[in-house]
Amino acid sequence: MKYIYKIVLLSFVFLGLASCDENENFEILPPQDGITLNSPIDGSSIALVDTNEQNPGLTVSWNSANLKDSGATYNVEVALTGTDFSAPTVIGSTTNMTLHLTVEELNNLALDVLQIPVESEASIEIRVTSGDFISNKVSVLLTPYKIEFTELFLVGSLTNWKPEESLPMTRTGFNEFLITIDLADGDEFKFLPQNTGWDGDFGEDPNNPGKLVEEGEQNIAGYPAGKYDVTVNLNDFTFNLKPILAPANLYLVGSINDWDNATALPLFKSGENTFSIVVDLPDGAEFKFLPTQGSWDGDWGADKNNAGSIVQDDEDNIKGYTGKYLVTVDYNNLTYKLTPVGSLFTVGSINGWDNGAALPMAEASLGIFTIVLDLPDGAEFKFLPNNGSWDGDWGASKTEAGRIVQDDEDNLKGYEAGKYVVAVNYNTLSYTVSKINAVPANLFLVGAFNGWSNTAGNPKFTQTSAGVFEITQALSANDEFKFVPVAGNWGDDFGESKVATKVLEQNDENNLKVTTGGNYKITVNFNKGNISVVSL
């Protein structure tokens, strides 16, 4: 057989030579110029999976007869099919004739550079160039997988551009993140998958606002100063900034008012973008907040993924509390807080600053506590939620007169010697210290029920104990009244504080008022400084 093979082969050689002799135009051509791609195969399909990201994902190999031994540099370029390589991406430069990408590298190329949607098939084209030489192009169908990001950080001018000071974002879903930030004029930022360095940082695509890229990115900038919710979705590599505007008003609605948004309870605007209210919550109570009474639009509730925070989307009701609480909502940091306000005590120089012997205050009405103190010159004091503990103590604000605060507070002080009705109003986070001349020996009632006729015949209170006076009186709807120590004399009359319901006041008082007619038991306590009006 070997001999037969050689004879047949030799016959072809002779025939070839004879043919050459007959062809006067025959030339021996040099090897063909250019670059020829060997792999991948044109029309092949690659569906990436994340089981082993360091496995080979793509191998590009080629031949170049003329350039093989010249030490030429080859650029491997890719582009989406149909773009005709108008803006190709160079995925590697080499003097070899092979280029490898791992699964992870190819997936990042598909997602971050070519912007192929995750788990979607797209056609890409590959070619190799070297100087003026351009290879043939091959097409590949490529399907990237989702990369899972478990962390994301915001870094920028507001963190001194230091990765280690970058702000952690809250993970709200698969590759979805949220953070609330305060931007100053001129602030810029971007995102990091870790806070240990700049590897893999994301910025805005200069050609596609709202899109994130790793290569050729720019800082996110140009937003007016203010508070923003920043959301990032690394499934489609998008981001969004939503300005947070604190509502002008805020209302509480929930099971305590039968979820009737028309009768939602108004919160007090206790500070800049801050609201507060005192509520008495029965077991099982739930509630949320409304910016407009009578409407569910723009309602706020508890963040399911961030305890103590409020959100508007996919929110939960606030629940799990029983008792009397000061509810504070702070739009400066989008948080809420419930502080127990079932009791209050006074401690200070008047009792040797002994918190174990702090003086109990009386609850005049929901969230309002009172006490009558005999203050010597130079006396100082503050308030404690719990007798025997300094935790959560309240004092005077150093910057706002009449306001109580828990942080960087001052003692209440600077009062001349005398007797004072001291009141704390959690509803407005305020306090009053109002001087009274003396505890009267007698007390009389005067008001609309008798035509405001202040005579010796005014109804007289009964003194039930030292400093405590009580009377039962028939009153008509909307009747107003007050108290005098001497019947027929308006001097040293007492009424109700203008800023704290059912708190005794002698100097700048209001009349008290009932809204419905009937018999009422009225109690005035000069030891605690409070007034009780109970329908019988």
C-alpha cells in the first residue's frame, strides 16, 4: 500500500508540472497577508454561569502569516452586532496569538461594558487588529448571569473621597441598595462594592444618565443641596436620587382612631423637620403617619429592613408598643422613636441631687406633668423619667428658651426664691415655671354659670386636704370659669395655663371651659399644680 500511495502521489506531481508548462501566466504566490481568526467559531453560543468564575469563558486565537515572527502587537476588539465596530472595545493586547478571558471577566465585559441585560442573549462580534491589518470577524451569542453584590458603599466629597470612610448602603433586595444622604452644594460621589479600596468602583455613564459603569465613568454630581434617597439597582446597573421634602404637617392614624384618616391626630412641629405627639397605646395598637389629614397619599410607615426608620414604599405599620409614649418623627434622618412618658420626677439642688429621692410629678393631662416647688435662690433642677436612674434625663435647651431636650441639656435655673408651678409638656417638648403668690386658705368658683358675678356668694370649694380643693358644679355647654382666693375680689385669681392643659396658672392664665352641659367635679391641687374637671 505504501508503494501504491507514493505512485499515485508522484502521478499528481507530474500532472501538475505538465500543467505548469502549459500555463504561460503561472506565478508562485507569497503567503496571504492579514490575520485569520481560528476561534471562537462563528455563530457559537456562550451562556455564562457563576458556578466557577475563574474557569475559561472565552478563548480567541488567530493566525497571521506575515506578522507571526515580527513581534507585532495584536488588539482583540469586541462590539455589539450591528454597530459595525463604530466604537469597539479592546479587551486585550498581546504579542501572542491567543487571548483568554475567565467566566468572571467575560461576564463583567457583557454587563458593565457592552450593557447586555442579565440573563438576556445578545450577539457580539470579535475581531483582531494589528496596525493596518484587520482580521475577519466572528459572531458569538452571549448570555451573562447576575452578579450578586452583598454590600455597596457610597464614597465621595461627603466622605473625603476615602474608601474607609465610605457610607454603607442598606440592602433592600437582590443587588438593590438604598441610602439617605445630605448633599451640600457641589458634592460628588460614586459607589464601591467594598470599603477597602477602589477596585470595581461604579460611576455614571457619561452617555447614559442614570446608568452605572465601571470603565469611563464620571462622578455623580450636579444635584442641589438637600436630603436625598439614593437607590442603586445592580441588576440593571441603574441609580436614582429622590429628594426628600419634609411635610409641612404630619398626622398619626391607626387603630387608636379606627384608621380614620379624616380624624388623624396632628403632630406638633417640635423642631426643623421634626414632629412629635404623645399617645396612649392599648395592647395591639398599630399606626403610621400621613402628611395630609383625610388622605392616604404619601403615607409613611416603618422600614421593614431598618428598625427605627420610616419609608413610603413597602412600609409596615408601627406596632408592638403598649402604654403612654412620646412619638418623635425626624425627617432629617428619616427615623421615628417612641419614648415612654408614663411618669416624671424632679431632681436637683432642692433634694441634694439624689435621684433615688426625686420628687414625683403629677400627670395633669396626657403627656403633661406638674409639680409645685418652693425654690430658694440659686436653685437648679431637671427631670427624670424613672426615680433612681439618670437614664433619659431631660433638661433645658441651651439654645431655645422653654424647650426640653435630652442631649447637651442644661439645668433649669435662675429663678428668684418663691413658690412655682413647674410643668413639663411632652406634647410640645416644652416646660414652664410659673410663680404663684401663695397657696390660698380658701377657694371660690366664678364664671359664666353665674354671669361672672364675683360676689361674696360665689360657690366655695371644700378643702379635702392641705392644698387640695374640690367642688361639684352644674355647668352649661361652653361655660367658662376660673378661681379666686377671696369671693368678690379678682386679686390673685387662678386659671389654666395657655400652653399646658389642666395646669394651674396665676399670672397669664386662660379660663377653663367645658364643651357639654352637666354636673362636674372640679379639683384644684396646689401641691401638684394641676386641675381636674370630671363629668359626673
